[in-house]
Amino acid sequence: MELTPFDASVSDLGGPSSWASNYGKTPEIIVASNGTELDVLAQDYDPKTAWSAVLLHIRPTTNGYEIVQTLTNIPMLDRVMGLDIDDSGNRYYATGVDD
């Protein structure tokens, strides 16, 4: 099914700075960092899981990196769109819902 937004012309559906124009599609993995730790928002296409995307928190260890938090029950986390961290360590994610 294809959806056309209300009152949109073809030129409104994508612009020069859109993901589709630059990369051909929306992102599937986005990494944000506070300079030491990483947060990763990734699309999950495994049909056996109950979620469509996952948010991971990763910390450095003496031997590399370790996933210390995995969030899969985030409401409305269907389509990966954006991720950022503020100075207090709060994570902000942007998602879309496949409807």
C-alpha cells in the first residue's frame, strides 16, 4: 500500500537533504555517542522477534566494548529515523510506525 500525505505534491515528498535523496532509503542503524559510550538504534528484520527495532547501550571495557542495555519494548519503535543523546545522558529517538 502506498500512502500520499495530505495536500502533498511530488516535490514535497523528498528534498535534497532527505535520507532517500542522499542514501536511497531511510537509515537502518544510527549511532550516537557522548564521547565514551555508544547508543545504537537499529532496525531488526528477524520475523521471529516481537519488535521491529532495538536500542542498545554500549560501554567500553578493558577488552573492547560490552552491550549493557538492550531495549526492545519501546512503544512505537517500528521504523528507525533518528537518535541523539543530551549532556545529561538522556536518549532521544525518532521513529515512524508502519501502518
